[in-house]
Amino acid sequence: MKIVLAKHIGFCGGVNRAMETALKTAKNSSSEQVYMLGHIVHNKDVVEKISKAGVIVTDNIKKIKTGILIIRSHGATPEIFEKAKTQKLKVVDATCPIVAKAQNIAKRLKDEGYQVIVLGDRNHDEVKGIVGATKNTAIVVSKPKEVQSLKNLNKVGLIVQTTQNIKNFINTASALLPISSELRIYNTLCKIVDLRQKEADLLAKKVDLVLVIGSFKSANTKQLTTISKNTGVKTHQIERASQLKKHWFNAIKKVGVVTGTSTPEWVIKDVVSELTKIGKGLE
């Protein structure tokens, strides 16, 4: 059984930067407790490593009395930064630069009088941060059909969650054109995420089965799984090697492997090692 790895796997630059920032902050802050509001990324293995380094994860900033607060890669709302300032917490901002750019564009559009529309998952922390940058005036849609219910649109600014699918973005923009007097479109998609999605599509057409490695809570990983399944190829998503099932690979000659941007290298190595063992056992 041949194993084919996608060219771009493992951490993206934004996740790697957030990871290094968190570990460095924890190492150099022995006299102060380091906190993080929510998990650094949607990956259990990465979260465990951060926790072992001494970073405490909390879901409420009010629970932090003193110390250092790390803003994770998904970013945060302006209210969080204000509360941190009020509580006199030291803030280390590990927001992905691409996410920060989307927040800045959203704020600028709002300040210039545009109705901001965000294409994405309204429950995702990244989207919450972008909406917060508009003082919670942005409208969130997840697909083109949801645009049809919007009325009386004058000046509209469209931006997109960094991990969305390019086709969904283009179709949403097209749906907005006929109902907007003025439409400004900003492509805030992460180029690395877009590249991985294209690789997943191409790889899926060349193999018998695609294995997607990454958290079930990861937006970009779920997109890869959807893209692969849409090609018609057998597709399985796992978070770690222990979730592999031998019967998946019966009569499979070629396996393609793609990963989310928050999937660590050590998890990928474990999966590939186990795949190799399974392949030899099927010979």
C-alpha cells in the first residue's frame, strides 16, 4: 500500500507562531501565571502540550485576577482587550496575522459606513472577533442562500472567514451583487488554507482513499474532509493514529494524506508509521 503525503502538511505559519509564543511566554514567566482564553488552536494534542508547559486555559477573563493573558491564534474581540486592560493583565497577542488583517478590514469598513457581511461560521471564535471589530454590527452568513433574506442593502462590505471555501465565497459575492447598491469585496481567505484545499481536491482524484488528519472542531480540517468526499473517493478523518481502522484499507492500493493547519508533526509521523504497519500486514 502506497502512502502519498500532500505537499503542505502540519502547522501553518500562524499556528506555529502562536505555539512558539505560548511556549516562550510560559518558559520566561516563572514569577507570573500565564493564562489563555480558550484553547490556542482546535487540536487536543497541541492543547495538552501547552497545558504541560504551565499555561492555564480559562473560559472567562473575569476568573483571571493577575498575570499574563495570551490571545490565541483565532484572535479576540475588542471587549476582551479592554477587560484585560481594566484588570491590569499583561497581554501577549498571538493572533494570526491573517486573522488580524480581516479584523482591521472589518473595522475600517464599519467606520466608512459600510454594512459588513462576514461569510463564515457565526459560532467560530475567529468570526466572533471579526464581528466584534465592527462593534457587533456585522451580519454573518454561512452560504449564498442566506443572503436572499437581506433587504435594503446600500453600501456593503464582504469579507470571509480565513478558513472558508473559495467557491462558497465567490457564490456569496455573486448573490450580493444584484441586491447591493455598492459592494466592496475583500478576499481575506488564508492562501495556505486555500492551497491545501486545492491539493486535497487534486490528491483525492489520484488515490483510492484519503485520510484527513486533524481535529473534528477545526474549521479548515472539516473543509478538507468535505472537499475530499465531494470527489467521490473514500474519505476518513481522524485526530490520531489510534483511531485508524484496519478494515478501511482492504483492497486499497494508494492512500492520500492531508492535514489541517493545526495538526502537529508528531501526530502525522505516528499516523504514517501506523499506516505503514497496516500496509505491510495486508501484503
